[in-house]
Amino acid sequence: MTLLKDQRCRRLEGSAAMNPELIASHLAQVDGWRFVDGAIEKTYSFADYHRTMAFVNALAWVAHVEDHHPELRVTYNRCVVRFDTHSVAGISINDFICAAKLDALLA
């Protein structure tokens, strides 16, 4: 089985959103992510603004390469990242692929 971080996002138009059981199964594969208000979400904490922005810039590159873009809330020492997939009106494998890639940035 290929790890989530090693997979690539794909076009999902016409696909169904993940059901709650599948979401729970995938959440078990990404540390610290949770399902909140229709999206998967994680808060990353940093020592200072410079490190926070370095993470945001790296995140932006991942989002660009994967063509899957999160909602962000950025403060001095935190970044809250939320993923959902508009084309399926819910959660998809692409959300978990990107979540795993972001976690790998800090591993």
C-alpha cells in the first residue's frame, strides 16, 4: 500500500465524497488532523512568525504542485489548515494526501 504522502492528487469531478467511516479510517493515518465542520483541520504551532511564514510558503508550493488548496488562518506563531474538496462537496482522498504531505514537511 502506497503511503498517503507518496500519492498524487487527482481529478475527482463526478466522484462521491468520503463517507464517515472512510474519513475516520483515513484520519487514523494522519497525526493530529480532525474532522471539523465538514473539513479536515490541523493547527500547526511555531516558535515565531518567520517559521510560521516559512511553513506557509512551503505549504503553498505543495498546494500548487498538487492543485489542491486549503483554507488557512495564519497568526504570529500558528497556522490552521483546513482541507475539503469542492468538486465532491465533502472530503476526498486528495484532502488526506495533502494533509500527509504537509506533515512530512515537518518530519
